[in-house]
Amino acid sequence: MKIPYGISNFKALREEKYLYVDKTKYIEIIENLNSKYVFFIRPRRFGKSLFLSTLEHYYDINAENEFAGLYENLYIGENPTKLKNSYLILKLNFSGLNTSSKEGLENSFRLSLVEALKSFFSRYKHVISGSEDIVEEVKNTKDLRTLLTLLLNAVKEANKKVYLIIDEYDHFANDIIAMGEGDFYKNTIRATGFVRDFYETVKIGTETVIDRIFMTGISPVMLDDLTSGFNIASNITLDIGLNEMLGFTEEEVKFIVANCDVEKLIQNNDTEINKKELMKELKKNYNGYLFNKNAKNRIYNPDMILHFFDQWIKSNQYPEKLIDDNVKTDYGRLNRLMMNEENRTKLEEIIKNEGIVAKIATRFSFDNMNDEDNLVSLLFYMGLLTNDSIEYGETKLAIPNYVTKEIFWEYFNRKLRKEYSIKHNTAELSKVIWQARKEAGIKWALQTEAKLL
């Protein structure tokens, strides 16, 4: 069975016979929610894009003839909803935009929308009359409101409905924030910003042809700043019934293990590990995420699980490298967040105590994102902290697993080397960090650091 590491196209995954953990029951759950317009936030590389692709192919009127093949033996294939294959899909992805300047961002944002609209009218030219002429108008239109209005009018005339899917809605905002560009952010997102214009027009579209919206990102940082212009969407991120929608439960990891012929891999590698010990290792390294504090099952990082088995099968050797470099880029985000002295102090407190008691903020603006609860909440949304326990009625957040501790350790290690490189032998510091990793104790490492001062 092929491991779908890095595969985010549902159709390709199914047609090319990749292993698939069935998450399609959540299509039905989302369709039955009270709100038709929703936000859903999860850490980077947690399966968001694949789930959006699953929604896209399920609801697209053009994919009706493919339904049986794509959803065969899946929950939703056996329990289709009344809305299957009933929408025109407009899918937007706001990653990779130019954030070097306001003008550069606005231009790349517009180009992203133009390309999506060109694709839309090309795919639905059999439904929307005059699609070729509309595409020419799209190419020559610079105003974002006008671009969306072209879509709204054409779909209304065709008497159809749109399912709007937006991936990485906050990607460019996070990049701007990471650069510390406060004025850039405010001029882009707020009252006179073009992003606000875009979402205000989307809101207008919900009164006519935009029937459903599903948006994903990694933080709620834009939600407050868009409130008055786009106050129609529900944030379902922390819903208890959606705790397991992305990522893998332990039973799902066992399903993956069973389909990877682990016994053969172990035999080929002449390793002493057995299936029971393997599950313990996977749990220690990749499990621990709990997005609703009252949910029963903790979640494994899906990217890490798939990366592990992909490496094992490709190399035919038990992986020595436990962490995917694509996930380690969160270290860079962590480092940028710690440019603020108060943030650094708070992070050191979290590291020393291997957790913190805090409340999760469901939305916050650029202006108050460095407030203590908001900073901790951002670490939660990034997947660097998770719900751990309830203490005296308050929620304790903790580092979810060993691999996430690696990100903190790397930050800690670089900080020590930068601050004490003149005073201390780097070999001695390396020994401290290595011992901390071996013992899985950041607190112990900090105590040992004090002896080196």
C-alpha cells in the first residue's frame, strides 16, 4: 500500500490507490451544522488541504459521475447527503502571496483570485453562458469587488449555488505579523484594506449565490479584524465533535500499521522492535493533541506518522530521523514570536514548567496578540501546546509530544549558544541539551544551565 505523504489531492489519492484513513463522516457532520459558513483552524501540515479537496470533489456538480469510484467503501459513499454534487466550487488558496509590500500583496492577491475565477469559468462553461467573454472581463479587471461581482452575477443568472472553499486564509497575515509590520497589516486588513473589501463582497454574495463557505488557517488572528465586515462565519475549531476530524486517532494509526505490513519491515530490518513497542514509540513522538479539553481521544500528527512510514518503506530501514523538516519550520515562527521580551519571558516560563495554565482565546486582533493569553493561545493553535488537564477548574496546556519538544529544545539550544558562547564551552552546552533530550526534561536542562553560569 502506498503512503500518501505530501498528497493533498483527494482524487489523485483515491485513483492512484494510496492508503486513506476515512474521514468522510465529517462531511455529513459539517453539512448538518447550524452554520453554513465556518472557520476551522489546525496546525500546519495537519491534513487541512486534503480535507478541503475531499469536500471539493464531493460537492462539485462536475464530479457526479466520479462519485461511486472516489467514495467507494467510504462512509460518505454509503451514506450520501442530499447536497452531494450540487454546487459550483470556487476554491481559493492564499499561501505563497507576495508580502514584500502592500502593493505586491494586493497584486498577488488579485492574481490569485483572477486565476481561480478563470479556472472556475472554464470548468463550468457548460453551465454558465458566455463564460469565455466573462473570462476576458476577469483578465482586465483590477478591482477585487468587481471581480467577485462578475462571479456573483454570472452564477445568479445560471440559477446555481457556490460552495466557497478558502485554504490558508491567514497565511499572508501571519507572514506580515512575523515581519513586525504593524502598519502594513492594519492598512491591508482593516477598514480601508483590500482584504476587508474582498470579505465584505463575499458576505454580500451569501445573500444570493454563495450558499456555503469553509475556510481553514493556522490561527484566528484575522477574525477580530474582519468582524464588522465579515461577521457571518462560525469558528468550529474547538467543537468537541470535530476533535478527531483531522489527524489520526490511535485506532487509525493501528489501521495504518496494519496496512504497512510492519512485520515484514521489521523482519527486513533485523530490528528488535516489535509492533507493541512501535506503537509506544509512535505515541511518545507524535501523539498528544487534544483540541477540545473534554474530548476523549488524543490525536497523532498525521504528517509525522505518514513521514515516518514513508521513510521506512522507501529506505527499508527503521527511520533514525523522527521529525519532518517541513514541520520544523515552526521553529522559525517561534523564534520570530520571541522578538518581544515579554514573550521570551513567558516562553521560558512555559519551558521550565513544561506547560502553563491558560484560557484559549477563540479570536484576537493584531493589537493584542502579545497579551499573555493570546500568545499562549497562538502556541496552542500552532500545535506547540495542547490541552493537558484541568486543575482547580482551569485548563493546563502542555507540550504534546517528544517531537514538539524538539522544536522548543532547538529554540532553547540556539538561545544558549547565542547568549553564552563566549562564557561556555559549546561541547558542554551540547552535552546538557543532549542529556535533556534523552531524559525528556527541559526543566532539568535549565537547572543544569544554572550550574554553568
